[in-house]
Amino acid sequence: MKLLDIIKIALPALLLAFTSCRSTKTAEKTTVTTKAEDTGKQEMLRKVAAVSHADTRFVTSKIKLNLSVGGQDLSLSGNLKMKRDEVIRLQLVALGLIEAGRIELTPDYMLVMDRINKQYIKVAYSDVDFLRESGLNFHSLQSLFWNEIFSPGTHDVGSALKNFSVASSGDHTLLSLTSAPKLDYSFLTITDEAMLDRTTITSKNIANQQALVCKYS
């Protein structure tokens, strides 16, 4: 299987659903209250939105990616470079030396390059049916990388806070967004710090038991 084929399969898997959804004991004990108008809950939402939006403009990091696609296991190392509101670039390296592929996300397009087989695919977000129908764009995907809460289709999450429901759960507060198309979003935050601890994205289709879970530290 060519690297481009693997990445073309893996990228939607990363965005849509890589791991099985697992409800934690904490979540099971949570009683969700949908009164978003409550002053205390609105204050918590504003606090989380403010804290999660970091002032950092640039991030560079080494990464290791383990994929299981079509019965094949693939391990790649690489580099992650991000410039807020401009680009997310994931460079995949084989044998520690050779650039095997690249994934690049910008506000206008998604680019996947297979250096080994000299192939690439470049598409606008609106050209990907699932992303278009879900309201997901560069800013939504960027929020996953930058540890931020978000509302699909809205660049300024502050204008959409009224759509979130809020529930306390021990030392954590769960922020839920169920009004978005296609997918439901749960943002588990550390209450005292108002920092995002985990983002879980699940399908509204009950027949789809997969989910994307991002854990932060």
C-alpha cells in the first residue's frame, strides 16, 4: 500500500474517529444541566474559552505516529510545526532521514503529499463532503491541536457559548455541544484551572460506535 493511500485513509480516521468511544466512570455519574443562561455556568464557559486561547503564535515539536490501517502497522516519526491561524504542517520521516510524506492544513486547503511515490492531493474543506456537512474547517481542526474548545462553523467560540451545556463532575467540569451537525462534542475541563483536559467527538449516528478522543497534558 502506498504512503499516499495510507495517509488518505489515516487522515479522515484521525479527524473523524480513530479510537472506540469509552465512557468513563466520571462521565457516567455526571448529571447534565442545560441551563446555559445560568450566570455561574456562563462565567465558567467564558473562563475556559479565555484560558484555552493561548497567546503563543508558533509551536514546533517532534512527533511519533503509530497507525494501524488495513491490517498493516506503520510507525513514523516526524515534525509538527504550527503557526496560529495560518498553517499546521506535519512532516513524516522514514528511517529517521527521508521525508516520506507531509500533511499541511491552512485556512484554505488540506494538502497530503507522498514524497516516495511522488503523488499529492490538495482539496478545499468545502470539497470534502463530511467536513462541509459537519461545519468543520481549519479553525475547528486547529483548536484540536491547540487544546481549545470550539464550535464548528464559528471562528469566535465566544459568540457560541450559549449553545454549550455545563455540568460539574468532581474536580472537572464537562462542557457539551450537541447542536452542531453530524457530531457531538464533549470538552472535559479541570475546574480550578479552567484548562481543557480532554476533547471527545462522537457521531450522532448511534450505529457509529467510533469516536475521536484527544487527551492533553
